[in-house]
Amino acid sequence: MNQGWVYREQVGKAGEGQTLLDYYVQRYSHSGEDEWRSRILSHQILLNNQPAQPDTKLERGQKLAYHRPPWQEPDVPLEFDVIYEDVDLLAVAKPSGLPVMPGAGFLEHTLLGQLKKHYPSETPVPIHRLGRGTSGLVLLGRSPLAKSELTRQMRDRTIHKVYRALASETEMPDEFTIKTAIGKVPHPTMGYIYGAVAEDDPSASFAHSECQVLRRDAEATLLEVTILTGRPHQIRIHLAAAGYPLVGDPLYAIGGVPKLTLNPETGQLPVPGDCGYQLHAWQIGFQHPRTQQTIRIDAPLPG
């Protein structure tokens, strides 16, 4: 069991005038109306640090806190390898299956949760994220200088990120570019997830991936993919949109849009955190925040 967690938020314009119960039911569909009512009545949810009733009308600016009691998290691989470390930064290789940050039922069984145990006084902060099912390099800041400077480099797209991806098709050019826009796609249980969209879609964001074939096998192709933008699930979406979905991807099929058929093993719709796809963050390059030297770090493919 973990230690539980407090989810804090502030009522915005959209929530003004709603009842406390409707607010949680409409925003967090992972639980039903009876579950949210029970949590409110048992004082797990506080309004401005005070208990409230399910029919309490909300006002903009009020503070909400859902005190989730301890729960048993799913089992995941918790070990990670330190690839590079100095006083300013840390680069680790995480295994497939380990989430980087808390969410979707994971709190301590995350890379950040494990880092807090290894570095309890000054926990390194992830500069970027990898999908739960993606293995490989995560760059983290330790000093205030590194956190600020590496975040700036990430925002300015000067951090070089290269992946290894196993695509489920073999007929493709030796080198190709994908610039399919990525945006929000409706999802029955999550509200929306990211997928390939038209360029004129209101949620569309420019995305750019450069792909090179490394090896062709009988039924799959090993690719090197360099991403020049960092959109959510970019490589999974881009390769699927191009007609080359990742081997084992439970979510993105040809076209780059989410599958909306039940997973026969779980009986549920696939979501972005589902594992099984073959993607590895192989190399990252950046300018060291203190020395200004160019740093290149590689993480070997999982054995």
C-alpha cells in the first residue's frame, strides 16, 4: 500500500454554479456518481479545507482537495539504470512499464517515486517524459541552474532526441519524414486522447519526425527516429499515420487514430498507458548548463 495522495485544484469558470457532486462526476469519469457521493459524505473531499455536501454549489476560485486513501498500486518494474550523473543533472534509463510521473493509479510505482527514495533530500526533476511503455533515457535536473536551462533547451527544441522503434511493416523508404499534425481526438472513457488530425483541426499542433531504416526483418523494420518536436505519443502516432504502426501497439493503428475496440485480455478500451509497443529512447544530446559542452548520452537497447 502507498501513503495515499491529495489531489488539489481550484474551481474555474466552467465549474462555477455546479454542485460539488456534478463537478467530480463530469470531470473524472473513472468513478461513478455513487462513488463520488460516498467520498464527499465521508469527508474525503474538502471545499476550502472544510467538509461539504454533494449539493453544495461551487464558486469560482474555491479550492478543492480530494484526499485519496492509500491504495495498492499495480506491479511494475521499479529498477532503473543511472547512465550519467553530476552535480547538475542526471540521466537514467527506465524500463518499459514504469511510468515517469504519478497518474492513472500510479504514485510511488513511478520513476519519480523511486528517485525520491534514492535522492530523498533533493530529488531530481524530470525535464521531459516518456510513455509508460517506452524504455530508455530520461533527463533530469538536479541544480536550479540545470532545471531552468534544460527546460529552456527543451522549449527551444535544441535538445536532440533519437529513438529506436520497431515498426510492423517492411515496405517503406530507407529514409522518410513525417509531419502529420497531432491533436485531441475524442475518447469514450478519457474524454480525449492524442492522435493524428487534419492541419485545420482546432487542436492541431505541428509535429516533425525524421525516420531512417536500420534493419529490415521478415515481418518488421527497425527504425531510427529523430523527433524535432515533442508532441504526446508523437512517434507512435506518426508511424501509425504513415502506415507503419509499432509492433505490439495496443492503441494506435494505421491512420494514427486510437482503436475503439475492447482489448480481449482486459475487456476495456485501450488507453495511452497500455504497454506492449516496441519503442526505446536511445540517445539524447544537449548543452551542459554549466560547462556549455555538448553532451551525448546513449542507452543500450533492453536485453
